[in-house]
Amino acid sequence: MSDSTEITTTAEPAIVLDSVSKSFVTGGRIVRALDNISARIRSGVVTGLIGPDAAGKTTLMRLIAGLLVPDAGRIVALGIDVAREPLRVQGALGYMPQRFGLYEDLTVQENLDLYADLHAVALVERPARYAELLKMTGLGPFTRRLAGRLSGGMKQKLGLACTLVGSPRLLLLDEPTVGVDPVSRRELWAIVYNLVENRGTSVLLSTAYLDEAERCADVLLMHEGRTLGQGAPGTFTRRVAGRSFRVFAPDVGKRALQKRLATAPGVTDAIIQGANVRIVTDKAAPPDPRELLADMPHAEITAVAPRFEDSFVSLLKAPGAAIAAAVAAAVPREAPARKAPGDGEMIVVRNLSRRFGDFYAVRDVSFSVRRGEVFGLLGANGAGKSTTFRMLCGLLPASEGTLRVAGEDLRHAAARARANIGYMAQKFSLYAELSVLRNLRFFAAAYGLRAARQRERIEWALSEFELKPFANARSADLPLGYKQRLALAAALMHEPEIIFLDEPTSGVDPLGRRDFWRRINALAESGVTVMVTTHFMEEAEYCDRLVIMAQGRILAEGTSEEMKARVRSAEIPDPSMEDAFVALIQNNLANGAQAA
């Protein structure tokens, strides 16, 4: 797709936004979701709608789809005035919201039939249309399976198929790849490309994964309800040319190195990548190692190619002083005395299996996790990692094998083990109708905190996670990043020795992810053991070790650097963690097919 800074097409825009504004009243205050937005969305290409949490992306999509009415301004979609003719627009476009309404008690075929009815697709047209969609999504063998029994990636593909059943000319996709593994993400993108290249479909797609933004022909960057810019991804990336570097310091741990670099003068961004730390500097000049890392004589700094995410973060991130304050806030002011990281095994799994009838969701899995270690449990949708996670948290009994957590056998002392565990669920699992403060009180009481100790920990949570301005707001009304902060605060209320994080940053923007991992790294440095599942492979780089599961078994185990080394080749000389994950999963599938 084109990387030109000029829009040369003569086709009419798919969407025209003229001075669009929209406000809501939430918790007694007025929130301006969109503030005088104007833009042109090109026809026949994929346009990425990019921005941090609460930027206004979902509100804009709902306005374009005719589900909301703007307070001011005008929206034209496919040449139709949306405010005047919302039903006509809805009949011409397809809209897939973040939580697409699949009917989980209906089969794949019954869901397709239902949406064909809703879109008034003629009966005579349906067989050919279904055949095309099922082939495109790979769901042909599963038409009789209940939607509720599909993996996360298959559910997203079914949702997209239902959205496409009416052959829309314009497709609005609101974060379609959230909670989807890298293999399924690539499959979803292949479907989108097919629609654009073979049918000329216009696509507006929002995403929290900025590597996906680089796949778009055009991006519209939003922040706090306003546009910060629009153009090809390359136009944004070129703004940070010469400012991206990789730092390696063999004499210091990667978490300590990242913390040091994140607060260094002249550094805009610092993230862990395997054994290295990737930084973005304020100026396009190589940093002097003697100034940046004066006490690390063996440190190496290498220039690397810039990415769209480097530009995004440099545009939106706070100055270094504010970053330093945020890093300091990540460490609890009154952290309990803990044993040193690496001192003893906190999680021991031996020959673990879980059966559901004759089906093995997990089979003969073994690994261990040391104190203060960040351990990643990865796998494609349906690989068995969530089942493993639930067994480790004491939420699901094992069929076979040994499970020891914090020195307790989960099969005989699950309650004592759970007292040492904090758990942050994949989906926001707090009480949506309760305020932030009431949620914190509830979980403090549930963990046995009383009187002064309870008040102390609630005050800690409100302060450390910057939740005081939202203390009386309904949890349901919080932006996604603040919901995540609240969930983590609740999980840490009783100062657990081990914390389990199940897809903790799913759908969270890059700034929110950085804030989250600063806190997790600080906890690990203090001796807390962290176990995490994630579909976002750059987060796997933060793990000290990880395992990749496939079909209920462990496929690979080691560091992220070891995983990448396994797939390095002439074709992929410098693989990313996502490249490694996809290659390992696909090789396993190919070997399984040959064995069959």
C-alpha cells in the first residue's frame, strides 16, 4: 500500500467529517469525547484510527454508523448524510464493535443466518455468500459448532463474517484483534486485505497495536477528542528518524537498565526487548554512552530503524521528569520486606493434566517459576494456557499432576495458597455498578483487611494508581486504562507474594501498557513473582522466561532471545518475538498434519 504523503486519489472520500463534536454527561460531569473533528477518509484503502484510551475512537465510529447523533458538525458516509438518513447508512456499511454481538448458544451457521435476516439478504444469494465467507475465514468445517465453543480468534472471524454478510461497501472495525493471538491476527488482516484489494471495500479500523497501524495506507491519529495528524504511517515514522537505538549492558539486569534509561535526560521512551532496551531520544543524534551510562563501561548503543510506535509515543508521552515521577510511583511506598528475587521456587508444576470428559485441554505440562521472576505463559487461542492459569489460581482442579504455589499443594491446601495470590482476570471482573472506592473496600474486606489496615491500603491504591479523581465514579464509566489500574490495585490489595495476570493489557494503548509494566517490573524487583499470559508479543519480551503452549502441551520453553534464535534464518535474520511465535506454532501445525 502507498506510503505517499500526498493523497492522489480522485475517488470520492468514503467518509467526510466536518467540525464534528460530541459530549456526554458521566458521573455528574461533562466529558467532551470529540472536539471539532474534521477529516477525509479515503475510499478503497485501510485507514487506521489510532489514539490512546479515551481519545474518542469508539465514539467517532458510533457516530459514523448512525448510532449516535453529533452535537455539532456533519458526517457524510458513502455520500449519505448520516444524521439525516441513519438507516440508509446502516444498510450500506458494516460495523463490528469491540464486543460484537455473537449469539453463543447458536451455531456458526445459525449466527450467519440471523445476520443475513437482519441485513435482508435474499435467500437465493445466501449459499454463494456463505461459501465465500466460510472459505475466507476458514470456518467451513465448524458450521455446526456453537459460537460459545469457538476459540477467541475464531469468534472474531465469525463476527467479521457476520458483519460482511450484507456485502458492505464500507467497513468499520473497532479493535477487531483485541484478545486474539498473533496467528489469528495475521489471518484477520489477510481477510481485510482481501476485501480491499479484490472488492475495493473501504475500511476504517481502530487498533491498540501500533504494528498494525503500519499496515494501513493512511492513519488518523487522535488524542483527547482531537486530531493530531493524518497521513501515511511513514510520514509519522520519518519524524523520529535517527532517534531510535538499542542499548545492551551486560553488567546490569534488563529491568534495572530500563528503569535507569526511562528517567535519563534526553530519553523519550525506553522499553525492554529481550536482553536489550530500545530507546527513543529527544534529538536525532547518537547518545554518548559516557553520559548516558557513565558507570557501565561495557554498555553498547546501536542505531535501529524507527517505528510508527516511536513517533506515537514521542508525540504523546510526558516529559522525562513526569516519567521519573511515574516510575517512582510504581513502587509501593510501604512495600513489605520480601526475600530477594531468585530465592526459591514459588510455582512448581509437574505432569499437570486437565480432562473434560475424554478431551485433554492440558496434558503433561511441567515447569517452575522462581521468586521475583516474570514468567510468561503463551499460546494460540485454545492452546490450554487459560485452563492452566485457572488451575494455578485454584479456580479449577487438576485431573492429574502436582501443583505447588507459594509452598502449598493446591490439591490439599488451596485456601492457604490463594491467600498468597493476587489475580487479575482477562476481562474486567470488578463490579461495574459500584464506584472505584466501593470496589476497593469490597476487595480489601474479601482479603481479610480490617479497620486501619484496610483504610491504609485503600489510600495506597487511590494514590499509587492515580485513582483519586475517579473515587466516586462508577467502574463501568472508567476509560479502559483506568479500569486496568483499578483491577491491578484490587489484586495487590493484600500484598500477595505471587500475582497472576491473564491478558492484563488486552486493548490497552501503548502508553497504558508502559505504565502497567513499570509497576509490574517494580513489583518483580521487590521479590513478587509474576505470571502473565499475553497475546501481545512485545510484552513477552518483559518476561525472564516463558513457555509457548500448543494443543495442551508445552511446545517451547526459554527466554525470548532463545525463542527468536530458534527461527532465525536468511529469510528472517532479525526475527521479532511475534515472528518466532508464529513460526513455532505454524511449524507445530505442519508437523502435526504430516504425522496425521
